[in-house]
Amino acid sequence: MAELRFVAVVYEDLLQAERSLAAVERVDPVDAAIVVRDHQGHIQLRQTRDRSIGESSVAGGTVGLLAGLLFGIPVGAALLGLLAGGGLGLHDRGIKDDRLRELGKSLQTDQAVLCVLVSPAVLAEVHDRIAPYGGEAIDTGVELP
């Protein structure tokens, strides 16, 4: 995987974080998420890129079925595709949930942190897009390969 940059910005409320996320989505980040500490103190993760096991299974099953039709074994290939897709759904390819939860622990009630994983090529553009929404950039201590 190419070298990536992790950007995290704390906002006073969820609405600011969502507006900033909408601006960042235009540069097609590798992954993006908003972490919120709600009124009860619970940490909520709102991820934008992770596929669920079900979505991955459907995609894998569809590809398996099409491959099976080409090779004359549609049911077996579809089942293999479902299993492979489900396995891919279990693998977190973006910002790790544990890292997001750890950042959430530092939030005050109703605060939100926007977390974005981007290539170095679009890092400056991401900074330009989130600047109008304020927030406080935080040092995440994350070094990515």
C-alpha cells in the first residue's frame, strides 16, 4: 500500500464535522469517518467507506455467479464468491476502528472528530477544503506505512 496521511480535526458539534466531511468527500479519500461522543457519553463511529459483511458477500456472490456461468459451475462459484466476499467484509481496509474509538475517548460531550485517510497528493487540497469549517487539528501520533 502506498504511503498515506491521517488527518483528524475536532469540531464542537456533529453538524460542523458533517459539513467538513461533505467537502472532503469531493477529493475521494481512501477512508473517512466521524467519531462522536453523544449526550450519554457513548462513542459512535460513522464510517463512510467500510463495507459490511453483507455488502461484500453480495458483491462476491455476484462475481462468483458470473464466473460460474462462464465456466459452467454457477452454484459452486457463487457460493465461493459469497464466502470470499464475506471474508473481505471482515477485513478493515481503512482507518482502524480501535484507533477511532481511542480518539473518541478524548472528546467532550457532543464534540465530533473528522478522521480522513488520504494520499499525500491530495493532502493540501483536504486542508484547503476543511479550513472554512474551523475545528482544531489534533496530533494523532499515527505513523502509516
